[in-house]
Amino acid sequence: MKSFHQYVILWFVSLFFTFSLFAQTPEELKSYLPAISGWSLSGELEVFNPDNLFDRINGAAPLFIENNFREMTSLEYKKGDDYITIQAYRHATPEDAFGMYAAERSGEQTIYPIGGEAQGDGQNLSFFVGAMYIKIRSNSADDLSQTFQTIGKALAGKIAPDATYPPLVKCFPAEGKIPYSEAYITSGYIGHEFLKAVYFARYEKGGQPLQYFIVDAKSAEGAKEVITKYLRFSDQSLEVSEGDFLIKDKYNGDIPLVWKGRYIIGLWNEDGAATPDVGALLQTLVENLPKEQ
């Protein structure tokens, strides 16, 4: 049996490795940047926090803060009057970084295998890796997609070389899923403040726009509280125990749910219409959930 001191030591070791993986300092981030032919890395390094992020990105700041933004490091390459700016946003968790990336994902850009996922074109590149969301931009009229990828791969390889989607994102079945539609929202899913830490993906079935979603309530008690609040909102009096529910949501139509352990799995028809074969759809997602420890 481990002593109290041994547990304390193990806790500090675990904390150290977590910090090392997800909380690179601005100076470390700068050291990760590769040499780019024809471009010089500026000695300037700017750091922003939740209190002054508005000074740099103004109207976009609230969305970053909603996704548990902690710190942004701004770095720059220069070539004459042209520049390449790297903005590295550190969030509280990898899930938050993914959520911010997904919120700004565009269907008009090319997807690249950099970090967990990247998107970009000749004038920009963005990706998530570890707890970082990184955006690369330039004022140059040249197509710099290859240069951006070189920079992105160098950063991703140093920050978290094995970066991938959060585990719950991988639970969504592929059949019928709209490519690159997976997302994560910290709270306020479909307009309800109590639907927090929600992973979702968009689907199309029989011409109907659907969203599968997973609420990670962290514990069975937390899941029960969410279900209870949803039933109270919809003026439904039902026994709250693990199993199936049909929420009569006056704003979003009928929402079928399955409560299993710490997770709540649901299906929302974006048109508010009834969805056939609901049981089979949800059961597939339930079966894909990670086994609770």
C-alpha cells in the first residue's frame, strides 16, 4: 500500500507532465518555430490574457473566453513589408481548444492532417493541438499554404505529436455524418444553459438535418441533475433514472435522450420534426461510448 507521501509525489509528477504537455511558455513556443527561407523571425513577442485579449481581437474575444481561453502568444515572421503572424491561443483543456477550432471551421477551406485537424488556404491556416488553438495569417498576396504547413507541422510536432480528436468526438458513427461537422460547446447547447460540455455532430437522414449530441456530465449524479432540469423546463413529471426519455422541448421539438452513467446521449432534428428509427440511431452512439472507469 502506498504511503500518503508517495501519493503526493505521484500527484505532483502527474501535474508536471500535464503542465508540460498543455502549457508551453511563450518563449518555448517561439523556440519551436522553424527557419523559413527568405523570412526572418521577429524578436517581438506579445502575450495577451483574458483581461486584454479585446485589445487584439476585439469582437471575437468573448467566444474565446467562453471556450476557457487562458493566454495568447503572438509571434511574427517578416520579409520586407510582408509578415506572417502566428497567434497561439492556450485554453484550459484540449476539448476547449478543439471547441474553439470547430467554432471557426469553414467548409470552404482545405483540411490538413496537422495537429488534431487543420484547415486553411493560401492566406491562412488554423489547427488545434493539445490545449492550443493556433492561427497563422499573412498580408502577402502570394500563396503561402506550403509555408504555413511547414510552420504548423513544426509547432504541432513539439506541442503534442500524437494530437487527435477528443475521445468523445470519435464516438459519433460515420454513416450519414456530414464530414468535419463535429464540434464542442461549453454551455448553452440548443439554447439551454444547463446543457454544458456538449459534443455534437451534424447528420443527414432522409433529407432531414439532424444533430447527435453527447453531454458529459462528469458523473451519474451530474447527469441526473441535467435530466431533472430539462424535465422541469418542459413541465414533465417523469421518474429520473437511467434509461430513455423524450423531452417535449417547446423551442426545439421532441428531443429523445438516453441517460447512461455520466453521459446523456441525444438527437435533435434541426427542423423540429419527428425522426424515424430514433432508437437505433441513439443505440449506435451509446455502444460507442468509452467504458467508464
